[in-house]
Amino acid sequence: MNQLNDQSHNPFFSILGSAISQCPNFDSKMNYLLESRKIFLFNQVLQQQIQFIKDQNSQFDKQCIQPQKKQRRKATQISKLYKCTQCEKSYGSEASLNLHSKLKHPTIESESKTQIEQSFQI
């Protein structure tokens, strides 16, 4: 470890010694390798802190944003393919037509049920 701190034994400094000595503001007493490691580690810590803040921010956004309500279609936007045979009203789904039949025409439906039940009796 002492070899890394000692610039005379470090191969990096021996190869680039003349180029480094010509650099402006070069300080021979400063350990640039150690300084670069410090800067690298400091940047890693900063990146972790930034990621942590981003994660907190996204969680906060998820909590604050309320889901939008589903917008209902207007009656004019629904294609009404199912028509009632009794009153000629039209509906967008078969389930709506069946509900209408049960509510508005109960006697007709009950008569048809009794006819069906009688046809299945042996």
C-alpha cells in the first residue's frame, strides 16, 4: 500500500513523469490517484442519494395521484342493436334488454315461462 502512495515507485508516475511535470498547476506533493479515488467514491454516494430521492419522489407521486374516474358514454354514443319485441325500445346490450323485459313486461315473461315449463313436462 505504501508503494501506491509513494509516487517514485508507482509505474503510472514513472511512465508519465515528464508529461505530468509539464502540466500546469502540477503539485508533486499531492497524491492524484488517491484524490481521483475520493472523487469517484463521492460521485457514487451522490448517485445513490439521487436515486433514493427519485424513488421517494415517485412513491409520493403515486400516493398523491388519484385514479381518474372512468367516463361513461352518453346514450347517443351507444349503438342500440337489441330491440324489445313488446314496446320497440332499443338497448345497447342483451343484458339491458333482459333487465328491461323483467321490469317492464313481467306478465308476458311469466306467461312464456309457464309455456316453456309445460312443454318440458312429461
